[in-house]
Amino acid sequence: MSDAKEAIEYAHANHERFLKELSEFIKIESISTDDDYKASVTNAAEWAAEHLRKIGIENVKLMDTGGHPVMYGDFLKNPGAPTVLVYGHYDVQPVDPIELWDTPPFETTVKGDYIFGRGTSDMKGQVMATLNAVEAIMKTGDFPVNLKFLLEGEEEIGSKNMKEFLKKYGEHFKADFCLNPDAGAISADEPTITFGLRGLAYFEMHVSGPAQDLHSGLFGGTVHNPAQALTELVAGMHDANGTITLPGFYDSVRVVTDKEREETAKLPTTPESYLKQTGVPALWGEKEYTPALRTGARPTLEVNGLLSGWTGPGSKTVLPAKAMAKISCRLVPDQDPNEVYNQLVKYMEMNAPKTIKWEIRRLHDSPWAITDVDNNGIRAMAAAMESVWGRQPLYRREGGSIGVVAMLQNICGVESGLVGGGLPDDNVHSPNEHMHLPTWHKNMDAFIHFFFNMK
Amino acid sequence: MSDAKEAIEYAHANHERFLKELSEFIKIESISTDDDYKASVTNAAEWAAEHLRKIGIENVKLMDTGGHPVMYGDFLKNPGAPTVLVYGHYDVQPVDPIELWDTPPFETTVKGDYIFGRGTSDMKGQVMATLNAVEAIMKTGDFPVNLKFLLEGEEEIGSKNMKEFLKKYGEHFKADFCLNPDAGAISADEPTITFGLRGLAYFEMHVSGPAQDLHSGLFGGTVHNPAQALTELVAGMHDANGTITLPGFYDSVRVVTDKEREETAKLPTTPESYLKQTGVPALWGEKEYTPALRTGARPTLEVNGLLSGWTGPGSKTVLPAKAMAKISCRLVPDQDPNEVYNQLVKYMEMNAPKTIKWEIRRLHDSPWAITDVDNNGIRAMAAAMESVWGRQPLYRREGGSIGVVAMLQNICGVESGLVGGGLPDDNVHSPNEHMHLPTWHKNMDAFIHFFFNMK
């Protein structure tokens, strides 16, 4: 017989090796959005598969999704005991702008309590916390429940093949509960369970005018500059209050209840905390909602990128032939990515002038999710957190998107426990991504307690 | 004694060699805006200097300007005869987007009546037309007038050191008339003398918000996205009529007279010709002015470039920390680049929200110019054009900027004859720049006539 104490001691004793393994995992440049990194993405899946085999997981294999593979594994030695599905993703975001990194993104650097590197927080660090917790129990006794693993390589590109994959192979992933450590915590001292995630609809907007770039002196004043036309169209997508103007955009948005306003007001995510985390001179957004509601319960439309004309050093007096914006919407219940696409097209039809041509391309979608917090898995996790932090977790909605959560609900009937050691100032998706090591270990400990609590 | 006929025969007999020499000149990648090409820019000046020595010009030397050098040369063998200053620039625009070129930009390709390559039209081709005309007269007899040469390497970056240079060395460049073939013609069949040029004020606008790129899901809705804020600020710089909204922008703009409206209405630059040249679905701009007036007599504000966030393939859900726009104004009499800078800053002070930080950087300025068409030089040129084309030239204002024209007027008291073989659809400043070879030769012939007419 084993217990959590013994496993936790094992985890702490193996701290240095765990860090070394995390560094190996980070080293594999698994940028899923960029085809140049395709082989590296597969290498990351294979590295994870090999690691799972090493710690005693069985039937480990890579499964074809049409895109980057899903890594499956299981450990089903406890008939009658619950089955926990462990979710994670082994892909990472691009590293641009690379010049703003203080250390090489794919070589981890430990400074004080923090480890730096692309994927440390989102989410190779979180994957390894979970696998380390599993290993610690395996190596110190009998595993108390059954396990399945689903590690994907397309989370950062909207899990675009996951829906079809789960429709085909959903039976493999049936479980009583999914442990998903991709959702992070409000702070190092505040264990957090996330119950709401926003969806995503990502677009490219292309505006074009003349057949090629023109001399701005010879044609400026007679030709609608596509870069200018693009700014006019993008600027019009919000009103002065920060409210989105796409026709019908809020029609399906669930009204925030008074109860949710009250609950959210208790969270420590205050205007001051947002100012401190971001460094902006002043906050922005819909005045009728607090920052926590704006990022959790309200949809957004963000410009993720702009490109047109001459962007190198110095000046070029060009009237660009075309301009591009990357635009994505975070969606909340009950918005549908297809509807949002239609609303964006409708907006363009209503507002684009006849002086330019335009095109909206869909890059990817991801559904929103609200998870049920009234179940054994959440209770086991809440108790585990209390054992480690000495306090009950906070419950919040979170602004990010994890597509698989709604898919597991809808296709496999599995509820997820959204947790994790990522913190808001970890610079995820940004230069100098890092992870707080003390929180990493607390999560490892909590996961060990969780598996025992699930028994 | 020589005459124009003999020189023109020489020029036609040497067509193939002239083309070969032009190709050598084009081959030198003299992109003045990019420091990586600094050595090439000097090489182009040296190539031109060597060529002038070869055709018999004396005292050829490169003169330091603080930036790229000015090439000087003279031929002063006719005491009492007028002195013609030949102006040209040996620098070229960048070649991006390089992928849109059908042929290598620095290797000339002849297809039918056209020669392709960066600088063929703007303006190495025009420089060579002038030097070939000079050579043709030199090699077939006595040169009828005195000559000076001013070839600069910073025209495409606003002749930023020219003003100080001419203040210091203006005496070298005193002349009775300046032949400036950088202004182009309305069409191959319509010889053109340009009497008005717009000025230029070129800026970079930087908008920033958070200390680094943020995760768009975690912070979207509470932080004013700098890319969005930039689109809002840029979009607000024009009203729905295409009129510029910078405070006081039109205060110094000379009112277009009825006479100028009448004269411009006679030009063949119709709405249809603009549509055909550009390929845009519809024209744009101030309704109260014809396209020819909008590009000649009215000031403009153009977006020359946009850059923010993720612009590579696929999606990155980033809320960018900063955004940049390159913005330039074409100026008309009596606008002052310093005033326009102040107006832009004022606009930003009035309109930029407190949620972002901003900065306006001045890249370069160039003054507008109106030249006197009632002088011997213009009369000699008009007669030369009539000899070649069999028709009187058209007189027009042009939308581009050639900074040196106003400087030569104000500092050296020299009026310029603005002509040239560049045509509106030559793709100057754009991919696939090219020059119409029959027009090139007609200009060579006209320049030969011009020198004899100046006697």
C-alpha cells in the first residue's frame, strides 16, 4: 500500500531529474502553427510517449488525426475504480518576436523561483507536473485509479482536427473525469478551479485595391489606400465603449447574472491587478462590466496582427496594393463560431467601400465551454488543493480557449477539471515565457492527492 | 561644327551599347534607404563618375554630403554661352515585395518595347538618356553650351542632406537652367513639362500598450489592443469624403484657381485613365476635385506601411504590445513640413486615448516646388519636344516630390525644367518597374535638340 505522503516525498526527492526532463521536453521546438516545425512537433509526441512508457504506462501510441498526432496511453489495472483521463498538449506557440527574449526560448534557464522557456507554463511544464505525479505514485506503490492519456499537438492551432478525431475514436477516451492542467491559477497563493472557458474564431482579413503597389505621389489622393481602408474597417468593429459592432454579435451571448457578478467581485482579479500585470497606462473595455467579467464572461474581438506595405527601416513612398489583419474573437455561451463568421462577413458587406476588394479567411475555431463543478472529480481536486494550500480553491471563468473541453463533454460525455500551475504573469504566448517552480511543485503534490482522493 | 541630326544618328547607332551600359548601372543595388546597401550606393556614384569621365566630362568627383555622396562634373569650354546643370539621382527604391517581381530586379530584362529592372524608369534610365545625349553631341562635334552635373544618392530618402550641402557648396552648381529628367510624362505620345511638384513629410507612428505581448484570451477585453488603437487613430485621419482631419492641415493650402481647373481639365489624365492604370474597382478622394487635381494640387496623407503582432502563416492568439504605421503626407504650396509635423502631433494629442502610449518620429521632409515656365530653358525644351513628337508639350502639376527643385530655386536661384521619359504605368517604387524604350530614345533625341536650342 502506498499513500500520498510517500509519493510526495518521492516527487520532492526527484526535483532535479524532473527539471532535467522538463528541459529535454522544452528543447523540442514543437511550434504547431508553422509547417517548418512539423517534424519537431512529432518528435515532441514521441518524446512524451517514450516518457510514459518509462514510468509504466501501457499501450502508448501515436494516433493519426490528419494533422499533428494524438498521443494515447493507459493504465487500467483497477477494475471497478474510476478512470481519470489526463489531458495535455505538447505543442507550443511561435517564439516571435525572438529579439525580445532574454534567454534562448528552447533552452530552459532557471532564475530564482522561475524557469524560462517556450512551453514552460503553456503547457509542457504542466504536462510534466502531471506525469511526475503519476510517476511518484507508480514508483511508491499501487496506482489507486485507472488512467488514460490524451496528449495533443494542435491546441495552439485550435485543436482543429480534434472534433473529427474524437468522433472516430471517442470510445478510447471514455473516462469518469478529465484532469486538464491547462487552465492556470489566479496567483501562486490562490488555488483555482476554472469552470468557464471562452471559445475562439480566428480570421484573416485581406483588403486589396490596385493591381500592384503604386507610387504614393502619383496616385495618392485618387486611390483608396488599402492600408487606410483596412484601418477604417478594423476601427469600426468597436464603438467608443469597446462594444463590438458586428451585426448580431451579442444576440447569443448569455446575460451575466447578478449571482455571477457577485461571485466574480470576490475574486482578487481587480483593476489594479490587471494594471500591474500588463503595465498599460489605463484599462479599457465595456464600462458596464468589471475587468474579470470582460475577460471571462464577455466576448472580444482582437487584432492579432497587421501587415501592409513597407515595414523595414526608413521610408518608402509606396501606396500598398494590399493590407492584411489577423482578427480573432473570444466567444462565450451561446455564441457559435459559424455565426460569428457570418456576422463578420455581414459587417464587411455593410461597411466595405466599393473602392476596395476584400476577403475574410477562416483560420480556426474553438468552442466555448462551461464545466459542471458538482461532481466527484472536482470535489477530489478541491480537497487535494486544500491539503496542499490549506485553503479552498477559488472558482472562476477564464478568458482563454481550450477547444477539447467542450468536445470531450459533447462527444465523450466527460467533464474536465480545469486547473494548472500557470500564473497570469507567466508571459504565455509572449517572449520570456516562464513558470513559477514552487507553484509547479504544489500542483504536483495536489495531483498526487487528487489521484488518491478519486479512489 | 556639329548639329542635332548628326548627334541623333550617333545615338541611334549606339542603341545596343547604351542598353548594355544602362544594365551595368542597374546592376548596382543602390538602395539608399537601407544601410546594408551603403557600399553599393557609393559604387553607383563611382560608376556614374567613371562614365562621365569616359564621355569627356571634366573635374568629375564625389562630394561628401554627410550621407550618400553627390557626384559633380563639368564641361565649361564655352565662355559666354549658357550653363546647363544636369540633375539626376543614382539611388533607387527597395525591391520588396521581391516575390512579386517576374524578373530579377537588378538584372535588366528586355521584353518587346520595355526594359525591366529597379531604377529603369526612376531614374537610372533617365540619367543615362541624358548622358547618352551629351555623349552623342560630344562625339560628333563641339558641345554648344556649358555643362555641370549634380547626381545625388539620396533622392529616394528625401534628399535629406541636400539643403545643407547646397548651402555650403551652392556656388559649384550655379547655372542658367537645370535639366531635371526625373518628372516623367503623361503618356508616350504626350510630351510633358511639369511645373508643380508636391512636397513630402514622412513619419513613423508608434503605438504601445502592455509591457510585452499578452495572451489575447487572458487580457482581451481589458487592455486596449495597440493594433486596434492604431487603426482607430489612422482611420480618423480622413473623413468620409477623403478630406484630411489633422487640425489646420489645409490652412496654408493655396486655393485651386478657376484657371487651373480649366487647364487641368484639358489634360488626358481622366478618371478612366486612372482606373485603367491602377486596376482599382473605383476611384476615391475629395469629390470637389478631379483626380488630376487631387494628385497634383491637393495634399494627401497616405499609409505606406503597417506592422503589428503576428504576421506569419497561421494563427497566434497574441494581443500585441505595439503597432507601427508609416505615414506620409504629400504637400502643396504653401504647406510647411514642420507645420504638418505639429499638426500630426496635435491630432494625436487630441485623439489618442489614455489607454495607450504613442510616439511620432519624423523620417524625412521634402519641400513642394512650383517652377517658372517663362524662361529660355523651358522654351528650348518645348521646342525640342515639338521637333521630336511634332506637337507642343502639355504642362501639368505632378503628385510626386523632388526635393532638390525647391532647394536649387531658393539656394542657387536656378529654375528647373522637369521632364523625363518615365510613364505613369512604369511601376516606379513597385515590383516589375520598367521603362518604355521608344520613349527613352525620343527623350534622348529631345535632349540633343534641347542643348542646341539653348545655345
